[in-house]
Amino acid sequence: MEFTSDDARAHYDDVRAVLDGAVVGLDFDGTLAPVVDDPEAARLHPGAPGALLELAEVVRAVAVITGRPARQAIALGDLDALGNAMLDRGAELFVFGHYGNERWSATDQRIRSPRPPAGLATFERELPSVLRGADAGDAFIEEKGLAVAVHTRRMDDPDGALERLRDPLAQLAAKHHLTVEPGRQVIEVRSGDMHKGLAVRTFVDELDAKGVVFCGDDLGDIQAFEAVRDLREQGLPGLVVCSASSEQPGLVDLADVVVDGPAGVVGLLGEILLRR
């Protein structure tokens, strides 16, 4: 665990002081679960369930805020069982899927989801020809219901393929009034009406939180980082944690605390509880 400044250490202490009224938001891939070549093979870090259970005895609520569909994140992380166990220890577990478009909670056990954005179906039909035109026909297409993700991680030159795809995918998305969300060897196309920053604000407001922590690792988490920093300027104790990787070093400058991937996130959660 590395503090990025003296002010960052003060923010850490401020959140610890109100931990029993605080909420904690975490991304899934790269934060709670290691990034893997096959998105459907992702699993929580072995220490994550235990760390979240211990956290549940202290904080008001925990939320997994992810670009994945909520149903997929729940299944891969066994979050329904974890949520029930957290309820027994006094805290609620939420899942905000598709950047906040979908919602689930351990209490409700129902996924609330909007309709797919207009233009997404046509985008998917036109996508294969765009991939071939960018010499990226072997890219893996992940259909996510409310979004489509194009992964290059499995290709021989993943970074080169990603670079070739940036402009063509952006143009195709714009044609259908969709938003491009770049990430770690992936480009996702979705509706732009919701993002993780709005999900964080909703989480904080609805629970009348006394403090907030958010942990993330990728470009899709930047708006959540910014939301925590904005809330902090308004007087709410807040902490931004970067689950760092060599693939996305740019987020370090936006964070208060930098940890080494999901193992570091698990260690940080334990450290917060230990120091308290």
C-alpha cells in the first residue's frame, strides 16, 4: 500500500474515523478478480470473500460497481451467497452492473435493468466487417446485453490490434449514437446515459453515507474516482484506491492509495480494519 501524498494519508485517516457509516465501492475485474484472457473464467481473488465479510461487520454497505452484466458478476463471484453472509454481519451488498444501468442487492435479490440502447443491435450486425477491415477479425466479441465488448487480449499482437480498432469502432459507435469505453485490451460500446461516477453518487446518496471508498483499476473507473474527489470537496470523507497494473498506469495519478492488483486490494481492506 502506497500513499500518493501527505493529503492522501489524511484522507485515509478521515475515512477510517467514520468507517461505521461509510460505504465501499469496488470494481470487479482487476480489482476484486485478476484479469484473465477469457472473461467468463474470472473469479474473485481467494482472499476477497473473507476480506469483504470482515468489512461487513464495520461499514454500512459494500457495492460491486462493474461494466459486466450484474447477473454475470453475481455468478462469477458467487455474490448472492456472499451477500447473504454479509447481511448476517450487518451490511448490505449491492451490485451495479453495466456501469450502474443494472442494480441488484442481497436484500432484494432481483436485477433491475433497462432495455438495450437503440442502435446496439445494428452496431453488432455491422461489427464483423469493421473488425475485418482493421485486420482484427480474430478479436473476441463479448455480447453483454446492454453493451458489446471487443477484446484483443487473445490475439498475437493485442496492443497493436487495439490501436487499429480505436478509430473504426469510435466511428461505428458514433454512427449509432453509442459511447465508446476503452479499457485494458478491450473496447466496449454502450449507451452513454450512465457511468460509474453516477453509480457512486447514487450509492452514497441513497444510504446517506458518512464516508466513501472506491477501488478501481481501469479507464471506466475514472468517473467514479472523480465522483469521490468531488464529494470530498463537498465535505464527505472519501478515499480513492488504484488497483495498479502495468497495462493501465495512468490511474495512479488520480488515486490517494496505490496497491498491487487484487491481492493489494484485499490487503488494504484488512489494513483498514486492523488499524481501526
